[in-house]
Amino acid sequence: MENLEKKCNNKDCVCDDNCTCSEEHCDCGCNHDPLVIEMEDVNGEKVKVQVVGTFDDNDKSYAIVNDLDNEENSYIFEVQSTEQGDMLVSIDDEKEFDRLCSVVERLTSKN
């Protein structure tokens, strides 16, 4: 599991993933930098990834991340809330992963 830091630490923030604040001017005082975290892959190698989106499905939250060293690689993780904060958890069930890939394809084809 990897810790998923919140994009904004301002609990009163009204911004979401569709925020219209510009980088030069933001009234909410939020940090709108891309969320980049370092994760460990199945081989124990460190990989820097960027969270590019989140979505909810079947009462669970998920994050889509891109490998910054190989932008062709994207991953889906379940986001679980813990006492330490939100964590990215790998999806081990192949049927669930395949279903989530279909959900992401539908969501991205709408854009």
C-alpha cells in the first residue's frame, strides 16, 4: 500500500478535479501541483507515478496513475482510507480489475 496525500490540505476548499483556478491566481489557496508519489513495483524497483484521476464505483474509490518513466503504463488502485490517510491498494482480483478497466474506458471515452 502507498500513502496517497491529499491534493489540497485546506478542508474548506471548494475545488475538485474540475477546478478552474489558474496556476497564477487561485483564491482557494490550494496546492494545484500534480500529485506525484514513489511506489514500489512487483520487482521491488522504485517507480514515480502521477495520479491523473480518481473515480468511484460500487461504493469504492479508485485512482488512476501513470508511470512517469514510461507514460504508456497506467495503473488502477483502490483508494482506502486509514488512520494514516488515504492509501493506494493493488487490485488482486483479475475479474474486478478487468471490470474496472472497462469502467475507465467508458469514462475516458466520454471526454
